[in-house]
Amino acid sequence: MTLAELLEKQFRPDLRFRGAGYLKAERVAIRRVTADRVYAAVRDGVDYETQLDRSEGKFRKHCSCEQFAKLGVCKHVWATILAVDEA
């Protein structure tokens, strides 16, 4: 099972659609990978910094965009998840 399959219910369909568009347009750059974290940037006019973290027995996600600050999910994080699965 992919990471996207595990997490897709946390993201609205419109966020998944837009995130997939960023991946297809090659706007997602994986910047750094450690044992517990993935750092990426998603180009959406400006670069939004995203992070996936699986440390301390929990899965956390983060994005520097305003939507993530409000909702805790966004198209940039979804694009990052898809990029991780693709890699």
C-alpha cells in the first residue's frame, strides 16, 4: 500500500487533484531525506516548504502555506506525498 493510499481520506478531492497537477507539472522537488523525514519544496508562484515526519511513532505533515495553517492539509503536502510514492 502506498503512502497516498494510506492518507488520501485526510485530503479533499480538490486538494488531491491540484496536488497531482503539481507533480505532473514537475513542480515538486524533494530537497532532503533522512531516516524519519522528507523535506520538499512545491513551486506555486513561490516555493512552499513541506515536510513529512514519521518520528516518535506518529506521522506528521507540514507546509508553509496559509491553507495548511488554517486546515492542517493542503495541495502542496499532497503533491509531496505523491512525489515520495513516485520516488
